[in-house]
Amino acid sequence: MGCTNCNNACDCHHECTSTCYDPCKETCGCEFELNAACVRYTKADLDCLDLPKGTNLEDIVEAINNKICNITNGSDGASAYEIAVENGFTGTEVEWLESLVATCGECFPQTVQYNEATLIDNLSEVNIGGWVDDTNVGTATPLAYTPFVFTATDAGDYEVVVQATCVMTEGNGQSVLFDLAVNSFYYPNSRSITSSPGKALYSNIVINQSNITLLAGQTLSLRFASTSPTNTQITNLKYKIVKIS
């Protein structure tokens, strides 16, 4: 592109004369760079920048830069509690937080986390009740292990873990029964029986019972019975009781 009204008189190595100089052209007849002030946006008004149609590119870029540099943090919006109040909630913020906890029976069950309690070692002598006929648990009279008896101060679900070793020094088809009882009544599905078929017995006892529901004031106990109490020993007894909900 050559200079206007110069009849292409100037070449690529010289500036155009003053009579044909165009400020939008850096050279005459050669490749050139355009001054941003010579490029105009003609499609429509730029309402967000408050610039009219036909504004040159240089002014548009400057307006955008000013907009960005003048951005500031806006004011904080209403909190969730404030929105709740605006929509009719009348309690305090603490009451509102408590209202978010699901209590309905149809809600999904929630897993309650708790700090793992260590197993308590107890070497006290274990009293063992009698058992007349090991084919009939109704003939057993299990005795509670007194140091284990636990009284719930709060209603809720509890987890119970018991570990012990059962030793029968004589074996003549004898058996040992152990279970959990709530208020001295057998707790369903907590009973375990181990037998010695004609020889001495050495057996590990493990009870892992979760979700035992206790009311405030109810007692939970571990009980033992044997067809030969005098020949039965319970050793290495460890247990824990943890409220889980």
C-alpha cells in the first residue's frame, strides 16, 4: 500500500513526504504497523465501557484496563441463618443449627464416630455358674462377672468387646457357656458355647456385640456357666464398653 497523492514516489526505505504522510502508515509502500488509534470498532455502542460506536481500539483497551484496575471486593451477602430468618425462622442461630440435624425415622441412618477405647485388663477371679445339662441351656445358671457389670448413665446404643481364654483342666464331654445380660436377662444372640469332647480344653473367647440398646439405669453384665465349674478357669480377660450413639 503506497502513500496517497504521491504517485508512489517514495520507496520502502524513506519516509513519505509531508504531502502524502498518513499517520496510520509507518512506511510507504511496504509492510507496516497500524497505530491502534486508527482502528475503530463500528459494530455498536460499547455500553459496558460507556463508549460509543466508532471508538478507536486504543481508547477501548484503555477503558478495559481502567475497569479491571478499579474492581474491588463487594460487600458480604447474607448468611444462611440470616436467609432463614428472612424466610420466617424465629429461633436463635444455635437453634437453627440444631434444626439441621436429622431426627426423623425415615432419614438415612448416620454413622456415629467415637474414640477407640482400650481393652481393660482385669485379673479378678471369675465366678462361674453351674450347668446341669449341656444339651439344654435352660439348665444353666450363669453368674455375672462382677467387675464387668456396667450401668448406663445415658440411653443409647453401645458396643461391647470381650476377649478371654477358657481353660478346662479335665475333659469329660464338658461345656462352658458365656453370654451378655441386660438387667440380668439374657441378651439375644450374645451367647457362645465351647465344649471339651473328652479332653482338656484351651479356647479363646471373643464377644463383639454392637448396637446393644440400653436405657438409662439399665445394667449390662458378662456371665459364665460350666458343666464343671471347679475345673474351669477364665484367664486373660479384657473388655471394653463404648457408647456409639
